[in-house]
Amino acid sequence: MTIRMTLAALLVLTGVAAAAEPAATVRELNRGPVAGGTFAYDLALIRVPVGGSVRFEPTDEGHNVTPIRSLWPAGAPPLNVPFNSEATVTFDRPGVYPVQCTPHTGLGMVALIVVGDADMTEFSAKAASIPGLAPKARAKLGVLAGAAGQS
């Protein structure tokens, strides 16, 4: 997995060409896209092909993006998008990548990135039994995994 901070100044200073458009953009929000919802990623279910990219956009301040380590694919590189930072992440391996906003996980601010063909049944069973995951986060991951399995 590759993380590219999308800072225009850094690109200009280093002479690096801008990356191709990401497959999806995920906005980090204080108010969710659903009426009455708070603290959400919009999109919360993201599907990309192997080698596809996801751009994380700090629409509202106070959010980050980190893996839910107990559910992260074995051997996959860690992900860390710092608070209030924009980043584009390229996923080079198939799998299911659950992410969270660390201060808002308990409020259900999680998302699921499905890369390539992934076994949603195995992920769902694991997510349902992981100890220590906040109830709202667990419930939302269950809904997202169910939706991913349907498509």
C-alpha cells in the first residue's frame, strides 16, 4: 500500500507529476450524509480494483484515518492519514481494509475499503467476534460488509 500526501507545494518542489485520479474520494465529516447522522466517512463502503487509489479529504477538522488493527489484513502495510490531512492511498493487495477515525470510532465513524475480490463472509464473521470494538463501530461494519457481499 502506498500513501501519497497530496500537497501541491510538495509536488512542485520535488518535480513529481500529479498522481492519476483516485477511484474514490472519501470525505471526513462532522455531520453524516444521512439526516441526523454525525461523524461519518462519506463514502463508507469503497470498492477499488487491486492497484486502485482512495483519496481521503478532511472536509471537516478533527478527523484522521487509521486501520482497525484487529481486522486489518495480515501482512498489509499500516495506514495512517494524520488529523486534518489529505492523502491518496493506493491499495496493492486484495482484501478488506476497515478504517476508523480514532476519536470517533465509538460513534461509528468507520469505513470499509474492499480491494479486488475479497471474502466478505470471512471478514463478517471475524468482525462480529473481535473483542473491544465499540458497538456502533461493530454494527456499522456489519452493515457495510453485508452491503459489500450483496454487490
